[in-house]
Amino acid sequence: MEDMKKIEMKTQDAPVRNHNFEEVSLGYTKKEAMDEASRCLQCKVPKCVEGCPVNIKIPEFIAALKEDNILEAYRIISESSSLSAICGRVCPQERQCEARCIRGIKGDSIAIGSLERYVSDEAFKNGYESLPKVSKINKTVAIVGSGPAGLACAYDLAKEGFDVTIYEVLHKAGGVLTYGIPEFRLPKEIVSAQIEKLEKLGVSIKTNIPIGNAITLNELQEEYDAVFIGTGAGLPRFMGIPGEDASGVFSANEILSRINLMGSFKKDAKTPIKHAKVAYVIGGGNVAMDAVRSLKRLGIDAHIMYRRSEEELPARQMEVIHAKEEEIEFHFLENPVKILVDEENNVIGMEVVDMELVEEEAGGRRGVREIKHSNHEVSCDMVVMALGTGPNHEALKESDIILTEKKLIQVENGKTSLDNVYAGGDVVTGSATVILAMEAGKKAALEIIRRYTGKYQSDK
């Protein structure tokens, strides 16, 4: 039956797109969106909503879309999500809302993310604001960090009338949405449009201000009724193996920041990325996929090396498919133990060992161990570490905020150990997804709203 298969979104052809930074997925046409929306069963108990971290009313927005009422569909989405055009592109829907879709039991689940993207793009294209009416209250909140947690927190607070100011250390707002995710996956004009929506709600965004140095957290506490910390986890991790200090070894964060924030992929870039012939990206998450696909677009022979098997890859399924289509070579069950360098400390290769899967670890993922005497060498002149990130606590200078054993901010219901300071996102959980950071920002906003307005107390 035709309605058992989802309508796949068209993409740029792989041989074309791996030479440019334009968006890979081309979006739905109106007919494609309508046809896909018509597959929705409109369940009375929508499991898809349970799978959405921010609880978008999915059947309701799809029903409005089926009636060709884009404004209403966008209004429904916007009740729950301030970054819908972004989430429609980068959320791991296959593990969340789409994984719970009843239609998926006997066929393909509804392409919820693609429909969310279509509605949001059409709304922006047609100038639909869908901004709530706001009655201002005499309460102020400072938000440290303009990534997804900070933006989501700001949106929900602004809707309730709070006077919100976001402080961002970089010269552009958006956090990882701006500096971390490549243009071909998330166009920056989409990020800018979502941020402009916040500003129209009255949110003030101050860039180039390093909290902890220019202004301390203690000073923010004195100036504002509440403070939310959403500084993310931008500190890259390395392996600690010999040769990691060589010229030609980078973190994925540096590569992506220079490409996304500084335009290093352009011919006239002031901070060009070192020209390499062969690069290995170490890791298997979304950041690894973003880095290796970016390097491919710079004309580099780019490879992924991951110490587990393909089944354990944590990256979004679609990003892995796209990487393979772009002829990225994957090396599974391999791990570097040494970076090989020449006399001038330039990378010339890696010493690598083979790995094998063992029993499951806590959390359900299988562990790995090194196969003895399997050492071999591979040639390359660039190595990029995409091994996850940790929090940079520069913003916490001179404060007595309590951290966990893993050096993350300790919170309870979004509140830290300091009286009027809240936190959420990667700085609390460690590196996670955009939508989970948004969920944390929304939860903290709800706690602030409860405390200072008395609303929603019955929700507890």
C-alpha cells in the first residue's frame, strides 16, 4: 500500500553537494507535504507527542497542515517550540517522535520532522509571526549563553512578560547552532530568523561579553531577579596519546567553528584551514559526521574512524546515509594509539589498533577492547578529534556554585545551589542534542515563572 511508505525529502545529488556548502535536503513541495500529512492516523492517544521532548501537539499541527492552514499549524508548533525550523532539520526524530508513531508499526512512521520543517519554512517565507501577546511584568532574567537551552528559556520567559537579556561571549548569537552545525545541514539564515523572532518578543541579546570576566555571575545575581546558565559543553576532549600536540591535529570544534563562524571554506578567508590531502576524523557522533563532511567539501580525502561497529554509531541515521552517499570512507572497530610525525612535528600518519566488541556496558551499549598485536599504520596529514566535549566553566569564576563529580553544574528542577541561579542543557547533562537542551531550557523557565509569578503551581 502506498500510504505505508513515507515521502522521502529530495536532496542535492551527492557528487554535486560534496563540493558546496548549500543545504543538502531540499525540503518538501506543497503536494509532498500534503500527501505525507494525509498519512497521519490522528491517534486519540498520540504516542508521538510523548516522544517529543518539548511535547509539540503533533497530530494537531498535521491536521491544520492537511487543511492548508499553515498559519494555524505554525501557531500550534510555536506553542511548544521556539526553534521549530531548526528542530525540523537537526532533531533525531527517528529516536523520538517518529519512533513512537503508530503508523510505523506496519510501515514507515510519519515524517514528522520533515513536516515541521515545511510548516516553519512556509511560515517564514510568508512572514507569519505567530507571536503571543505579552503583558510585561516587573521581573528581569539574565541568560548566559545563546545556544538552544538559552534561546528556549528566553522564549518561554519572554512570553510570560519577563524582561530577558541574553549574554553571548562570541560575536554572533546561536551557540552551537551557529558555530557547530554546518551550513549544509542548518543554513545560518534559518538560525538568524529564529533569533530575530525572539528579539521581536522583546528579548535583548548582548554579544562579545564573556561572563566571568567582563561581568561576574555574582554581579548578574545582584542585578537581575534570576539568572539562567546555558553555556553548553564546548571544551573539546582529546585522547591523550603520543603525538597529539603535532601540527595537523585539531578538535572538531575548531574545524567547525572556523568554517561556520569565520567562513574558512571561502577562498578569501582570513583564517583558512590548513590544506590537507588525507584526513581522519576520530569519533562517530553527529559532530564527527559534520566535521568529516565539511572536510570533504574542502577537497580533502576525508575518513571516519570509529572504535565500535556501525550498529553502535550514535550519529543521526540520515547523516550517516548522507556521508556514505558523499563517499566518506568509514573505518569501524579501529582506534588510534599514536600520532606519527616527521622531524618538524607535522602529522604523517597514525598507529592504529583493531578493536572487538564485548558484553554490554551500563546503559545498554556494547563495550570494546583492543585486539592484541593488531597494530598497523595509516597515512594521513590531518587528524580531527570528535570525541565529545565538556563544559567550560569560565562563566562561573568567583561563584560558589556546586558541581557534580563529573564537573557539571548540579541542579534540582533546573535550580542550582545558588538562590536565584538556574541552569540547563549540556552544562548540566554533558554533551547531548539540541532538542534536549531546549527541553532543559523550557523546564528552567517554568521553574522561574512559578517562583516569580505563582503560575502553573498545579503542574508540579
